[in-house]
Amino acid sequence: MKNASTGREYAPETAFIHAGNQTDGRTGAVNIPIYQTSTYRQDGLGKNRGYEYSRTGNPTREALESLIADLEGGKHGFAFASGMASIGTVLSLFKKGDRILVSRNVYGGTFRILDKVFRNFGMEYSILDSDDPDDFEKSIGDGAAAVLIESPANPLMSVVDIRAFSDRAHKHGVLVIVDNTFMTPYLQRPLELGADIIVHSATKYLGGHSDLVAGLAVVNDDGIAERLAFLQNAIGGILQPFDSFLLIRGIKTLAVRMDRHVSNAEAIAKHLRQSPDVAVVHYPGLEFDPGYDINIRQAKNGGAMLSFELTEGHDIGRFFESLELIALAESLGGVESLICHPSSMTHASIPEQIRKSVGITDGLIRLSPGIEAAEDIIDDLDQAIRRSRFRWRCTVRTGSSSATPPSSSSGTWACPKG
């Protein structure tokens, strides 16, 4: 978004509040009204005022679509009823015989719609074995139509070099779709890195308050935009006016919220990495992470999502039950801290063998730090970790015994005499 008088590009913090068509042209209202209507009165046969039916077009939704296009540096935006509706509509661009390549540890819902829905129509998919661009190029082969990337990926926060992947994909005529949910346009702008299509679960950071479900897509190419507009209207998974209004309102505070989310994530990741109770921390915002160098080249910082695993000797179920401030819940990106168990929640639709092959273990914990005080989030994690430690009572017995307790539960075990 540029200043009309000087031509200077506004800072993102300004653009989130003023980009798009958010002012009502008729009244001058600084917030676009909620056009809560399903249809529009016509002035005569073939004569309308730009709108006919709200599935096809609605002023509130169009204001949001204009806003997200501006923020992502794109030309065309599309708003949908959910993140999965946006991905489903984008995937409907492809046809029988096309193959979609997806990055490792892709979101479970994305895997499910490819595996259980689009495969029924003759489309295929392949999961990339590596995040290396050269390995990716070798896997393109015949029939590859698109690559769908998450970076950082959900839930292991692995980082993909978007520019390198885009360069190699375009050499073979392959479209690049980037799910930018975790980073938002405040932290990462994939179109500028060569991506063709961006999708968002706007339910997350863009909405920011856990009070709506929405999806977005952004493109630059006019031809792709024309096809997406047709599919959006034909399939009909559009975002309603009231939710469009809420999402515009949420985006206005995106910058200040993300700054706090990120600072909390950095503090928590550093703290957990120093804990003797934590085996591994996945967070690309700190130098210990293998994706740090690539991420710092393509994003403002490491984002606000992290995942970790506890060491042996902890009951993960008791850990979740012991949390007091942090909510065990699906989703992420709300002002409140949210935590989940990917293997039984967000990624349960991925077969166990595939989950484990890409590193999504039964002990993996995904955390979305909210905007509470960092010390309160850390204190809650610490007390839950302490309470999750196995508690065993040693009963001295002669004969067969073990020097260490079993690792599965608490209780009594036969330890060596003395």
C-alpha cells in the first residue's frame, strides 16, 4: 500500500489498518458496513448496481478480499468459509491425472482432503521426503501440477526455501502454493519469493481472537484469478458478511499482536531448551534450529509457533491435564495460549506410519503462545511439566528386579535390594 501523494510504501503496521477498501464510499464510515443481505434489488432487466447475489459478490467480503490482496502484495484476494474451503477451492483448479506435491508434516486437514476427496476424482499427491530444493526438483517428474508448501510447516516448524522451490518448480511449469497461516503477511510475503498462490486459515492469527472461522487466498496472475473467482462462486464456500467484518477488525491489530506473540514464543523456546525435562524444541526463530538460516532470509523472524517433546519419565496425558492457564484445544493464533497433541488432534487423519516417518511422534506437543505475560505462560508450562513426572514407589524385593522404574505409568515396582 502506497501513499497516494508521495508514492512512498506505507509500513505494514499502517497498511493493516488502512489498506484495501475499508471506508464506506457512500457515508464515509471509517469501518466498512456489514452488508447483511443475500440479494440485491435490480434497477431493471440486466441493470444492477454491481451486485446480484451475495454468493457471487458482497461489499463487506470484497473489502476483506481487497485488504488481503494488498497486504500480501497481490492483485486478487478471495475469502472463504474456512481455511479448508480455501485449500479445497484452490485444489479444484487441477484435474484428473494431476499430481500435487506436498511438503513434509503437512497439516492433517490438507492431507485428508487430498487423500480422501481429490484422489477419488483421479488426482494424485506425493509427500516430499526432503526440504532440499534439489531433491524436490528430482521428485517433480511427469504429471506434477503444483507443490503445496507450508513454511514453517505444521507441526515440526521445518522451513522450506520458498524462493528456491519456486525457481525449480517454475522451470517445470509447476505452480507453487504456499500456506502462509503461521507467518501472516506481517512476517512473510511468499508472492515476493516467487509463489503463485497463497492460502490462509484466517481463523488463526489474522482473526486473532478465536471467534471466527475463515479462509483466504491471494494470487497475482489474472488467469488464475479468473478461474478461482469462477470456482469460488460455483462451489459456494464463501465467507459471510459478519465474519468478513470481524476478520477486517482482527487484521487491524495484527502487527501489535504478532509482535507480542513472537516475543513470547522466543522467550518460551529459550526457556524450554534449557529445561532438563525437555528433549527437543522446534522453533526456527533461534539459531539452534536447523531452519534458522533459511527462515531469516525469507521472513521477518521465526514466527510465534513452536513444538517440543518431553524427556522420558513424563506422562504426557498428565501434562495436558495439569495445565491451568494454557488451553488444550484445536486451532492456534488466538490471543489466549493454546496447546495441542498433533498425533491425536490436528494430524490424526494422517496414518501413523506416515506421521512417524516425518517425525510427528506421539510425544510431540505443539504450542501457540498467546499475548499473556510470558512469565505466566512459562510458569504454567513448568508446573505442568513437574506434575507430569512419573512418581514411583520402590518396593524392595529379592530375586528379579529392576534398577529403574517402567516408563509407562506411576505405581509400584520391584527395585533391587539396597
